Amino acid sequence: MKNRFLLPSFAALALAGCTTVDELPSDRVGETTLLFANGLPAGTVQLLSNGQTVTVAVAAAAMSPGEHGFHLHTTGQCTAPDFTSAGGHLNPGNKTHGSLSPGGQHLGDMPNLIVGANRTGSTEVQLEGNARDVIEDIFDADGTAVVVHAGPDDYRTDPAGDAGSRIACGVLKRV
């Protein structure tokens, strides 16, 4: 009989340390499918918002294991094979690159995506700034691309983090 009261107590304790429901992203505001240069799918990206913040949720597949830099890029174009059509990192505040840079970071800078031995990886990153401004910067006249790089971002080398070649790309679309 006593055990029946312990389960709700443990559940309440576990939830006490979690984010409140009001802080959770509740609206999907954008999405894309990441593609490799050969046109095969490399994963999906969702932009989620709770009205106050914007979160980038990435699910990658078929990538080499290890760390991969991934960023929001300034132009919504993904022309294979090198995806340089996506331009540089999304940087409406004209900051330097990386979380370790004294003048950083770009709006498009995000922590490395870690891909496991099973060749999949996922992460969620909350973007800096209020939701309305971030969404306006992402869905500006020339759009925004999400780019995954071959290697890890060093979080300091300006302008791109020395993350290597671009291996996957997708253009964000409003939903």
C-alpha cells in the first residue's frame, strides 16, 4: 500500500528539475531535409518556438561517426557538390565566430553535432535572441540554409570554425 504513494512522489521530484511547460517549444515554424551532395537524405531539421525562443532540432543519419560542425548559413541555396552557394554563417549582428571568441558568436553558430558509431546523431540548440527577431533573420529575402561540415567546429576560428568541407545542406522553409 505504501509503494503506491512513492511512485507519484518520485515522479514529482523528477519533474521539479525540468523545464516548465511554458518554456518548451510548442510550435514548428520551419523545417528542411538535409541532403548529401549525391542527393541522398542526411537527416532533418526542425525550427521550434515557444513564442519567446527558437530551437533548432536536428536528426542526422548516414554520416561518418564523430563531431561535425553545423551552422545556419546566410543564403537559402544548396547547390551540390560543395554547397558554397549557402554563403557564410548567418551573422546579422556582425559578430566574430564561435562561442570561444571574445567577439562571438554568430546567430548561425551552434555546438558540434555528435554522430555515433551507428552513423546517427541528434541535438537541440536554442538560438540566441528573441523569437520574432531570430525568425525574421532566418526567413529574410534570400532565406537560410543549414549546413553540416566534415569535421568539428573549433568554436573560435573566424569566420567558419575550421570545420572542413560542407557535406550536407538543406534550405529552411516556413511551415
